[in-house]
Amino acid sequence: MAPVQLNDLLRMEGIDPGNVLVLRHRPFEVELRKVLPWLAAERPEMFNAYQQTQTNPKVEGAFQKATHIASFIGHQAGKALFIGLYERGGWRPLGYEAYWHVAAYREMKAFGIQGFTGDRDAVLWFDLELTEFYQQWRGRLIVGWPGLERSWWRWAERNIIPVESILEQSALDAEMPHWDTLTLTWDELKVLPSRWRSALSQWRGIYFIFDESDGKGYVGAAYGSDNILGRWLNYASTAHGGNKKLRNRDPASFRYSILQRVSPDMEPAEVIGLEGTWKDRLHTRRFGLNEN
């Protein structure tokens, strides 16, 4: 029996593969490549904005011809992870100022997106609406991506794109690294995968904020509501978390890590005591960003 192909799935749902443009997103911007699966899972409107404009006129022309966009993310060499099938609506031009007025592009700039550089008068913004097409397999369906990987867009009808596997769990919500190897930027705190949030909400402990701009650090303790997650989400929204010496610093240079994880039922006074020992060992009162 021949393996099932993407075109088979399309035809079973009454969609002509000749009208479907298939994308395998793999941004060249390293940081954006890292968080793109997180955006697809946690901020789908931002992920969609990423693909709604194209800076290459040839790709824009293909978008204008397509009725649907099948969206995937690069998943290992020669493979792609299904995000969704989008119905293509109308389009309109965006000049340089209008492009950067879009909140999603301004947010993605923190992850290094180059975006529209203004080398043309305008780019086209396409209305893309997510359909129900196999949404139960979102983040789980893996297809083969034959040929050159740098050929990141192609017409479905002209290609054999085999279905290779269906994962039990979504790969968009990737397993978190071990707690003592975890390092996050300030912008990454805002788009953490759900599985990571769940783990961090259960952990009490001592965390460290390192300012790459001058090498100074801040030691903090997490033992309240939502534990480490609660503290870090507070930093994500305020940048300084109410700490005087973190104010007036650029949070884009902050890096967050965990120094020590403790029992979830450890008394707050004990956690605060551990916090003090870390401040002493790292000299963050005298040379860092801790006031007391």
C-alpha cells in the first residue's frame, strides 16, 4: 500500500492540491527559529502575522495564485511539522511605516526578525484564516520534505510530500531542558510553552538575573503564588519586578536562570534564608544588583 501523502489528505477534504501553497518555515534568524514553535502554540496570531507578509515578490505572486496555504515548521532535517491549513483571502499593500506599526512585527523584532527593510515601496499583507483542516494533528503531524531544504515553499500538486508520523503529543510544546541548564531571555518569558509554565509554577527556589550589559547579577527567591513562574511573569510584564536596582536598566540584556530548586512545600522563611546564602556566595549585595 502506497504511503499517504499530503495531497491525499487535501483531496479527502475536497481541496484541490493545485491551489495549495506549502510552506516550511525555518527562519534564518536563530532566536526567532527557536521561539517560532512557541509562537505557533502560545501566540497563534503572531505566528500568522509572520507568514502574512513576504518580502520576496516571487513568493507574493504565488500567494496571490493560491487559495490555501499549508503551513509547516522545519522539524529535523528533511522533515516538517504541521501547523495548519489557512484559507487565503484578500491582500493589501503595507509601506515601511505601516509594516512596523503592526504590533506583532515590533514584538518579533526582539527575536531578531529582519522583516521589511524598505528596499521596496511596499509589501503585501495577505488575509489568512486558519481552517479546521486536521487541527487535531496540529503540532503532531510530521511530513517528509524532499529535495533541497532551502526550497522552503512549493506547490502541493507538484510535489510528493509523504506523511511520516503522527506524534502522541504536540512537538510545539517541547519538553523543557533540565532546570539547572535553563536560561531564558526577557522576551522569551512572554511566550513560554504551556508545559514549561506548568513546571515552573510548581517549583519554589532561588533564581538569578544576569545583566549581560555589565555582568552584574540579581538573586531572588520564589515561594509565593505560582512560585518561579509567578515571579518571572511579573518580570515579563514590569521588567523590574519592583526591584529598585533593576529599574532603568534595559531588560533586553537580562538572562534568567535557576540557582537552586527546593521542595514545593518549603516554608517561605527557609527559602528566604537560602536566598541570603546565594547573595553572599555571589557577592550580589556588594558588587551586584541586590540592595539587601
